[in-house]
Amino acid sequence: MEVLNAGPADQTPPKATVLIAAYNAAAFIHRAIASACGQTEADIEILVVDDASTDNTAAVVTSLARTDPRIVLLRLTENGGPSVARNAGMEAARGAWIAVLDADDAFVPGRIATLLGVAAEAGADIIADNFSSYDPATGRESAASLPTGTGLRRIALADFLRQARPYGVEVDWGLLKPIFRRAFFVQNNLRYDPQVRHGEDFLLIVQALAAGARYALSDQLGYIYTSRSSGWSRTRIDYDSMIRQSETLMTLPAIAGRADLQELLRQRMAALRRLITARRMRGHLDARRLGALLREAVGSVDGLRETPVILRRALRQALRR
């Protein structure tokens, strides 16, 4: 691992580390870094972990680092995926708090200062906030994804498992991008599972809550996702592996002895299976495989549930044509 632009070892640790794992992100990482540099809380470091990119991501980050000494670049010699890259960043991070930022996303101005204030108020180890979605093709940003007006909510493990799934009452809480107190994760030896490339945030937060972390959720908008249709995301969708992850979590001591938590994980697995069915049906529709679409629609309860959604999608496509 190569470290470029690291500050002096005796430098006072910053309040927060913005951790950006990047792979072949040269075309868009400047937006993520700019949103970190523009935070009202200036006492931060911006740690970019280049996961052995094959494009000029490292060159882009190095150029930006010349304009802001808070930007630090770590270069991995082998591609390991987002979990491996973030673990490397966690090891190198100096901030009291770590704020994960995907290379294709952005922070709202003032996000870190706001969340640090909320953390102090709530005495929390993990703080998350509301998020929206950005479409680079149109330059438009969606409304907040979570309900507003809910204020600050304290999140227990059962609360998180209930909402961290597709087709929940609210948007999937597994999509939240919290900041977390580095000391708690160090003391409890919590790291991302290096084998996991999709759903790694969910796994880490469940393990932290199982270890006793105090989690608070603010309704204020702070994180901006970039829509998957942009083509910027490097995450390979793998819902089957996420189902297996949930099965593994059943054996955690904090979960194994509680029937309510196990039932919530089973509900999450059922929702993921429905999502797999929906994705197949969308693929059949887009490829005009009408026979396969019909078989999928009548072949399972999930297929029947998704049929109205698919029909609306077909109508929209027909109107566009």
C-alpha cells in the first residue's frame, strides 16, 4: 500500500475522516471530493483509497491533493473490493469520526458539522441522516427519501432490521451512509467483511448494534446518492449473497437467542427474493421476452405481486415509443 500526501505523524488528529473507496472513478470522483472539501467543518481529512484502479483515478486525486493538503491518497496494489478498501482506510484514518462517502456520491454542505452536533447531543456511536438521489443526465436531485418531521430517532437492532430491507414501510435503511465513532469500532474490533462486495454497510451496522453501539437517525438531508442508471456505480448487484449474509447473521449471539430478530431477518430474505424476481421480470420486459415474463408473473407469489409494477413499466415504455 502506497500513501501519498500524508500529514506529519505528530499532527493533531482531525475531528473526522471522510473515507472514499475508489475504483476506476476518474470521471466523477472530483464531485465527491469537492463536496468533502466544501464542508463547513474544516477540521477533517479526506482519505481516498484507490482500489488498484486501471484508469487515472490516482492521478486525478493527486492533482486535487495539490490544492488541498487535507486530501490523502492510499493506493492498493491489488483490487479487493469496497470492503477491503474501506478496511485499509479505517486502519489509516486519524479522525475521531469516520464518514464513508462513495466515490460517485456527494455530501450536502454542512453535513459533517450537523452530524457531529447530533452525535454530541445524542451520545451516539453511529449517526445517519436522510438522503436523496441525483441524476447526472438531467442534473436533477430527488426529494428526501425518508420521511421528514420525524426529528431524531434512536435506532435499536430490531428497528434497523425491520427497516433495512426492500419493500419496508420506509426506504431500505441499509442504504443509509452513517458516520461512526472510530474508537467504538476499534475497541470492538469491527471491520467490513473482506469477502463482501454488496451489502457490506448493512453487515457492519448489524454487527455494531449487536455489540451495543448507540445509533441515532436524523431526518435532515445530508447525503446525495447518484442514480444507478448513471453508470457511475462500480457495485456489482448480488442479492443472492445478501440473502446468504442474512442467514449467517442468524448465528450471531445477539440474534441467535431472539425469535423476533430472527423473524425480521427472514422477512428481509423474503424481500430480497422478491427483489430478485422483480429484477428478472424487468429484464424479460426490456428484452421483450413476453413468454418468460408471463411464466414469471404466474409462477410465484412474488411474480404476482410485481405484475402491476411491470405493467406500469410497460405502459411507460409504450408511451415513450
